[in-house]
Amino acid sequence: MSTPFGTVPDEAILEGSATDAYFERTRATLEHAGKNPRVVAEVTADQFPTGAFEVFTGVESVARLFEGRSVDVDALPDGQLFDGGPVLRIEGPYLAFAELETALLGLLSQPSGFATAALEARLAAPESLVLSFGARHVHPSISSVVERASLLAGLDGFSHVAAGELLEQEPSGTMPHALMFCFGEGNQAEAWRAFDEAAPEETPRIALVDTFWDEKSESLLAAETLGEDLDGVRIDTTSSRRGDFRHIIREVRWELDARGHEDVDIFCSGGLGPEELRTLRDVADGFGVGGHVTNRSPIDFSLDIVELEGDPTSKRGKLSGVKEVYRTPDGGHHVALADRDGPDDGRNLLEPLVRDGEVVREFDLEEARERCLADAEAVGFDDSWG
């Protein structure tokens, strides 16, 4: 089996061969021994609430993974925040899903990490335009995973064209330094005019202004060149040449305003994360965030059997028994055994996802986005990491 870019095909994921070898050997052993117990398995990152909330996503892909398998699956809603206890529960004959564990964890771990990092960026500059520019840091086959996670966490858009087609979202973007190089130093105005003439009318006219000269000089030249058609300037200064980045932005703003260009926005990109966004959000109008999202480590989910033929069980260090998780009005996240009472004012967060192989939940990215942002406010996510 080979594919042009060395990626595992969808068919391998769905049939269960995108797995660790020991699951295939486990299947062979159990079938040889005539064993296929009914189990309940749970996916968790932390057993008890920790106070450090993360975003849960990837659940739609998991639903497709279990479609047609004789299992029941419950999961948190897409975009829900959690800080401990199960995020997903599977009940059924073990051999109905044994080899899916590897893919299941991957489908949840990486996008949930991306979304958590994107939420950090969103809340660092809540009133600013924040776009995802990180697709270049991941394998192209998962670029839409990055961009969907970024949208779910509240970012305003992204740059990737193919991801936009899959997600039915118009990608955002201005111009690269390569365009400026192709026109050459001293010909920046020619490059900006050509872009203005060639770009669709609905595309914002945002000039890249840090290629050859200092940011102030190129910004003023861009404003002089495009006049009222100029929507903004983008400063992407390399960190090694930045100096006091905040001062540079304030200087550009001052000089633009002094010449009557108060309506020209300033957009910043290049290695920015929450700390930089908090520092710059009062002097810049928007940001592009890349590595902060894509460099985030996946959330360390694991799958563990917690009930075997109706009896509680667990490995050492894990909690036996089927559990429920609850959100209380004060933003609390609680874990309790399913056969015990939860908090009096708690709302059960685990909801049906698959019933006997049939997907029983609908998915809406905008609803997940609203849920994520509302839950972030409810649990004080900004305070949990900042």
C-alpha cells in the first residue's frame, strides 16, 4: 500500500489497520481463546479534575470511526472544555472496537491540542482580528484539522485554500515576501499596484511592509500608492530584527495618522503567541498566529477498560467503574460514578454519540464554536492558563 505523500488512507483507518501491532495480536489471541467480553472503556487525560481546562474536539471523526460497529458511544459535545474524567465512553464486545484504539486517540488528541492553543490566542486578544496561519507547519493532509480546530476555538479565519473548500469557509490572506522579491527593491509600489489590479474586489488590500526598508517607510509608501483603497498594512518583521516590536507598531500608527491615514489597519504576524498578543492588542488591529497552535503537543488521552462483564475493573493508577462528568453553574467540573448521584445542580456532559453502530448526533461547527467560547467564560479558562 502506497500513497503519493506517504499518508495512511481513510480505508485503513476505518477498517482498523491504522493501529498498533499489539492490537492485531490481541484480536488473534482472543479469537483463538474464544473470548470476547462485554466491556466499558473510557477515554481520559486526567482521572480527577485538575483545574487546567482543555478543549475537546475531534468527536465527529470518532463518530464516523465507530459507524457500523456494534457498540454504544457517549462523548462530550464538540467544543466542550474539560479538566479531568472521561471525555468519551464505549460499551460493547471488546473485539467490536479493539483495533480502533490507536486511531481513536489520534483523532481526539491532536485536534484537541490545536483547539486549546487556539483558544489561548483568542482570549489573549478578544477584541482583535486573529487568523490561523499555521498550516505550513503540519502535513498538508491534516491542514483542515488545524483550521477547523482554530475556528472552533474562536479564531476569525485561516489562510489555507483546500481547508477552506472542505470547511466551506473563504480563506484569508494578503501577499508573501516572495511577491515583493519578484518586483525587487525600490519597486514596492509597483508590486502593491499590481496586487490591487489583480486581486478580487472583495479581497482586502493589505500591503506587506517589512521586506526591504523599515516598516514606517514602506507603510507610508503603501498608503501613498493605494490611497483610500488601502485597507491595512501587515508587519511580519523577523524576530531577530524586531527590537521593540510594540514601539515599531506605535511608530507606524503615529506616522500613518499624522498623514490622514487613520483608517489603515495594522496587522501583525510572525511567531506570535498569547504573550505577544496581550502586549500588542491595544496598538495593532489584528494578528496571524501559526506556530503557537500547530506546535502544541497533543493532549495525552488514553483508553482504559473500566468495567468487564458488568463488574468494575481498572489497571493500577486508574479509576474503576463507569463514570459521569458534570458541569455546575459555577463552572465546576465534577466526576462521579454513574450509579451514584452527581452534584445537585450539575449538568451531565456525556451525551449519546453512537448507538449500536448508528451515529445519533448532528454536528455544527458554529454551535461548537459558541459552546467553546461560552464554556471558556464559564470555567474561567483565561485565568486557568494565564
